[in-house]
Amino acid sequence: MLLLYIIFIVYIVAVNFYAVILLKTQRDESCGDEGKMNSGDGKLILTAILGGAIGIYVTMFILRYRLKNLLLMVLMPVIGVLNIYLIITAFRSGFTFFIV
């Protein structure tokens, strides 16, 4: 059971690290191009759903990038709260999800 907890924690850390790198890469690529501003929203939303919403949201403020994008500014905290709820539920239940 301990190995399952460790694997899950490593997964969450890896997804958040990927989210930070993805957002930094998008900022570097679109630094001069104003037309490519919304080109990577799908990747960011998918990464957020997979568990990287908190990493994306914090990195947006650290890099001061995409703060005017209303979709990301509303969606990231909502998905982040959902991620935290599912993580807490998974740890409390011991990763035993049964349909009752």
C-alpha cells in the first residue's frame, strides 16, 4: 500500500512539473507573437485535468503570463479544487474505490 501512495505522489509532482515547463515554454514561444496567444489552451486544460491545475495557476502568477485570459483564470482554480478533493478522497479511502 505504501508503494501505491509513493507512486501517486510522484505522479502528481511530475504532472505539476510538466505543467510549469509547458507554461514557461508557451510564454517563451509567444513572447513576440501576439496572434499565437490562445494556441495552447487545450494542452493546459488537459494537463490541469490530469492533476496539474495548481502548478499552472501558481506559475501563471509567478511568470505574469496569461492573467487576462478569463477562461484560464476561472477554470484553473475550479479544476484545482476538484484535483485537491479527489487527491484527499483517494488518500482517505486507501485507493479502494467501490461503486455502492
